[in-house]
Amino acid sequence: EDKVVQSPLSLVVHEGDTVTLNCSYEVTNFRSLLWYKQEKKAPTFLFMLTSSGIEKKSGRLSSILDKKELFSILNITATQTGDSAVYLCAPKSGNTPLVFGKGTRLSVIA
Amino acid sequence: NAGVTQTPKFQVLKTGQSMTLQCAQDMNHEYMSWYRQDPGMGLRLIHYSVGAGITDQGEVPNGYNVSRSTTEDFPLRLLSAAPSQTSVYFCASSSGVRPYEQYFGPGTRLTVT
């Protein structure tokens, strides 16, 4: 059975802090791992990671995948209140839809 | 493009009632999925479809039916609503070329009393 575990489940930080969100997974026929950000409504796509060790960056967000140890991390530097959201990771296997973790709820306070 | 649309936005049902949640996309995407999201549970896959006429079960299919008679539409039917089906329901679609990049609808908040 496919399994995705995200940690921590929730996190409260102050503006300017750096945070690291973790995602470990066990899926058959792994293809890629995706990160989504969900604010009040539907999730929005952040990153797709396919290869180990190659960092993807978008502004203050970056992510990396370790296919040997079966985990990924999402880093957010210099956090802002607008980063407050639930961050979801989802490994993709074959042609089946994404399997989502429970998410990490990040709260950034001014 | 409207993207992925869902109706209704909110719905209250009594136990035992049936209803259909509508989902449509205008991006000609092959793949469509239904998820439910409960507090502390993340997104869980109910049913999905890889093309018109093809559907398959996800992680939590019991109590729900789907059909995919056209590429655009993927309705989700609740056969006999139960309080355990109180949730927020998201429909998503993606193309066969970029199946990982799912586009989500705005969600339907369903309460079963």
C-alpha cells in the first residue's frame, strides 16, 4: 500500500525564519514527487521532482528529492505571512493519480 | 478558459439523500479525479478516470459512483448520503502529456446531517 508521511503536521514561525518541511514516501513504480501549496481553496502546484539531488528553486522556495532514502524536503527562506498555508507533497506512480500526504500546516506570524 | 469548474459550492443533505456533484473542465484533459479533504486527513482519492468511458476506484470509493461519458465532464454521485461523507470535495484534471500537473476546481463543501 502506498504511504506518504509529512512532518511536522503543523509549524508556527516568525517572519524571516527559515523552515524545512519533510515528506517521506513509499509507492510502487515511483515516477516523481510533487509539492503543492494550499491556502484557503484548492491546491496550487509548486514543484515536480524527478531526479535525486537536483534542487528546484522558485524564489524563496526550494526543494530536493532523495530517491534512495525515499524522501523530499521543501525549504522556505525568509518566510512571510503570505507563506502561511498547508503544504502537500504527493508522489506520482505510473499513470495513477497523485497520492497526497496529510500536509504540513505552516503559520507565519509577524 | 474557465479551467476546472465545480457545482454546487455548498450543499447540505439529510442522511439517505442522493445527489450529484458536478465537475467540468474545458482544457481537453484526459485525466480527471475526485478527492475528498477532511481535517487532518489530507486529500484522499475517491475515483479517477484516464479518459472518456474509463473510470477506476481510488483509496475511498465506497458510497460514491462516477461516470465519464465525455472528456469534459466527470460527475460524482453520492448514492445514499451519510454523515461520514461530510467533507470538502475537489475535482482535478490533468493532461496526458503532463499528468503530474493537476488543476483543481474550487471545491464543494458538503454537509450531511
